[in-house]
Amino acid sequence: MPLCHSPTSAAAVAAHSGGLLRRSRPAPAVVRCKKIDSLRAINGAPPCIPVSDRSLLTPVTLPVFWDPNMRNDTRLRIFSGTANPSLSQEIASYLGLELGKINIKRFADGEIYVQLQESVRGCDVFLVQPTCPPANENLMELLIMIDACRRASAKNITAVIPYFGYARADRKSQGRESIAAKLVANMITEAGANRVLVCDLHSSQAMGYFDIPVDHVYGQVMNLIGDVRGKVAVMMDDMIDTAGTIAKGAELLHQEGAREVYACCTHAVFSPPAIERLSSGLFQEVIITNTIPLKGEKSFPQLTILSVANLLGETIWRVHDDCSVGHEPYSSLDID
């Protein structure tokens, strides 16, 4: 964008001859143009065009609409639903951001109201909301959050779903059954999401139920198969619900002579009687992640909780920055 200005032209020249005052014709104005760089905000300051001191108007500042509360780097916004706000805060802290301001409330009849309290126009928005118990309520809240962002003109909307409810209903095992995982995928897409980020789906085939890109990250990092006599056995699963299957497996491992048994899972649903089974002495340690918030009454001495905030935060940044999610290892993310 060229900025043009002209120096002050010659004033009228008066000549006195024969008692008459004559004015000479004004000299033509000389216009000089100087090309400047594109406007850029520096350290959060509003952009300003540098203008020469000889300019008729000094200084000249363009009327740029600028929100002083907006962080100086970014169109990246992270909002949290009510399902797991502590995990959302950890993700935002990893990225060096603050959670976006959002008002979520429930009416007396159970209806959910969502209002974004800051502009997201043209922004890359990530909504963190696992569909953990109560699954239907948290799912509906996510759908309404997506709709609010779409109607607020967000550029891209990514649903970050650390725990994807209904993932087990991913196929028909008998006649006249619903494939609820496909239904939920359709609902999220129709609500207006452009992308989904999930952690440890029950089966990878569920990614194919979405008609939008899916980034699938894994919290499981190890496994053990073979003779366990006198050895330490590590049992892995994507989730523990009632803990019936994993408890029976631990009993078998002890019968086969395992010295210690550890249970590891990503999603701790922990429906009754999971706590009684897991704390019965079968396991040396039960290691889970915080994709689902755990209430105090579900804690027991053998339980260890790891955070996936760094894993999800790094993935969010790579998606926002159009970088590869799958080719580089995550071993340096200090997942703790």
C-alpha cells in the first residue's frame, strides 16, 4: 500500500513593477511515493503507518479495529465445557493461553444454554468436552457449544473429545440394533464441527463414521504378552467400566504365577462395582488418565492418575499450525 505526500509547494512570488503587484503561477506539486511494509502488530500495539515529519498530518494512524484484550499471537481459542474443566485448564496452560470466556447454564427443566462471552470471528476454536457420564447431557452440551461457535462465525471448530461416549456401540452384533457411534458422529458433524480430536477410541473403525477429519491420539504406550510366571504383568485396555473383565484377567495371571499385576487404562469410567474389584488386592497399581474427571469417592490407595493435557495440548497446537500429528513421536512431551 503506497503512502503519498508532497512537500509544501512554492508560495506566490510577488514582483513590484510600476506600482503593480504581480503573482507568478504556482509551481507544479512534486509527489513522492514511498512503499511501506504490510501492517503488523508489534508486542500487541496497534499497527501504525510511519509518516515523514514533512507530511501535512503528523503522525497518521490508521483507524484499525483492535481489541486490547486479545492475545498478540493468535486466532487460537480454547473453550471448556462443564464435563472436565480441570483438564481443559491444564491444556490451556500447556499452550500458554487462557481459557475462553463462556457462559453455560441449565434451566429448571434441564435445557442447556450456551453463550460465548468473547468474539471468535475468524478464529480457530477448540472445544474441550468429553462425553463421559452423564453422557447424554455432556454430548448435548458439546453440540450446543459447536452451534454457538458456528453462529459466531468461527473459522474452524474442532471438538476435542478426550473420552468419546457411545464408542462401544460401533457395530451391530445382532439384529435390530442401533450403531450409536455413527449416530453421534453424524450429530457432531451436523452441528458444525470441522474436525474432531479424540483419545484412544474403543475401536479405530469409529474414525470412519465421521465425514470430517479425525485426529486420534493414543494414551497407551506399552503391552506385555507371553509367559508371566515370576514376572510383572501389565494389563492394558482403552477403558475400565465395571472392571469385570480386567479383574478376571488379573485372577488368571496370579494363577499362572505372575509376581505382580498392574492395570493401565486411558478412560476410567468406573461404574459400580469397579472400585471394589480394583481395590481388592489383585493389582499392585491401577494407572489411569484424566480424560474423565474422577470424583473423590472413587479414589483408592492403588490408584495413580496421569494427565493427558500435554498430549492433547501439543496435538491442538500442531493442528492449529497445520503440522503433522502422526509422524513425530510424543515421547518428549513429559506426560505426567
